[in-house]
Amino acid sequence: MTSKNPGHQLLAGRTVLVTAAAGTGIGYATAQRCVEEGATVAISDRHERRLREAADRLGALAGAPVLAVPCDVTDETQVRAMFDTVVAGLGALDVLVNNAGLGGTANVVDMTDEQWSTVLDVTLTGTFRCTRAALRHMMPRGSGAIVNNASVLGWRAQEGQAHYAAAKAGVMALTRCSALEAAHAGVRINAVAPSLAVHEHLVKVTTEEQLTALAAREAFGRSAEPWEVANVIVFLASDYSSYLVGEVVSVSSQHP
């Protein structure tokens, strides 16, 4: 994954934590763009081997070790330990990117309680847990930015995606409400809502026919590159979005 955009030091001097950043998706692309923009970056994921490999690649780009913290966002103990480790290792936390999420395909009539609960716990409640932990650090300091990864499915219907769409709509609502609560303390919370960003792990769990059909709905006739979503996340994390609070920015060329 290579970004077409040179860095402009938009995050110089900032410390950034990106969750679910192992691999080749939006999380890793965001971590890379943050490094390119001058940030000191920490990443987390529950897949420890892929996490170490991602940290090594980012460290080579940064010219310095990148802190990697294994974490399952469905476990509050692990979430607290992750933030303690990041703050201790980086000295402070300026930006959190909540990227952890879990999808799947099942119609409501066939969906099990476990399928529903698992997607909601990772995608929505995991975002809540990490947001809460970040705010407990950022609000007393009087500064910080949180960017949540939502989805256009928080607005739009797609068959077989009721659990994922409900979770992402919840992320949008969480973004708006928590943003109002945190704004007085100088902390900004916003979100991105991508439509379709294809990477190798998505390809493994989605049929080529479905990806082709989804891409055909995009105005550009193609999916987004992960770095194109990451660019908007960097914007929301930077001072260029200093007056944006509680916004959900669609990163999509999708048309009806």
C-alpha cells in the first residue's frame, strides 16, 4: 500500500494510537499516513503476529521503533492496559483512531444472538471502551482528537448487514453525543464513513461478484484505496479540522 500524497507534517509532534492496524486495511494505511505526517505512532490489534509485522514495516518507514500493543477491544482489562502502555511509552496520547470493527453476512431471520452480539461488541462497544479510556486521559489535559471509523451502512440499507449497519449507526450516534460531552475540555471527536475500501483481507471474506457489484455503484466505478480513507482521518486528526465536532464525514463516491 503506497500513498500518492507526500507528507506535510500535519501531525508533527503528535502521538497517535490506531486500533486494528495490523494488515493492509484502513487501520494500517492510517498508521502509515500518520507516520508520513510526522506523528509518533502506536498501533494495536488482536492478531499478534500481524501486529509485529506491521510495526516492523512502520518502524522502517519512521526510522524509529513503533510501539505495538496487542489488544482485544471486547476486553475492558486489555483496553485499559493498552492505554496505560501507550501513555507510558509515548508520554501522552494526542490522537486516537478507533478502527476496530467486525462484519459478516446474515439475514435477520437467520441471524443468531451470538452473531449479532459479536459484531456489536467489537464494532460499537469496542469503540465506546476505547473512547472512554482516551477521554479519561485527554480531558484532564484539555486537548486531543478522536476519529472513529463508521460506515455508509450507518445511513444506507444493505441486505445481510443488519448487525454491522446497526453497529456503525451506533458509532455515528456515539460520535455525536460524546463529541458534545468532550468539546468543553478541548477534545474533538469526529468520524469517517467509508463506502467501499478494498484490501487483501476483505477480498478473502467477500466474493468477487459482490465486490464488483458494490464497486459498480461508486461514481468512479471503483472502490477506494485504503489510503484515500486514511487521508480524511488524518485531516480530522489535524488542526485543519479544528472547528469540526461531532461530524461524520462520508468518504464515498457512491450514488443511489
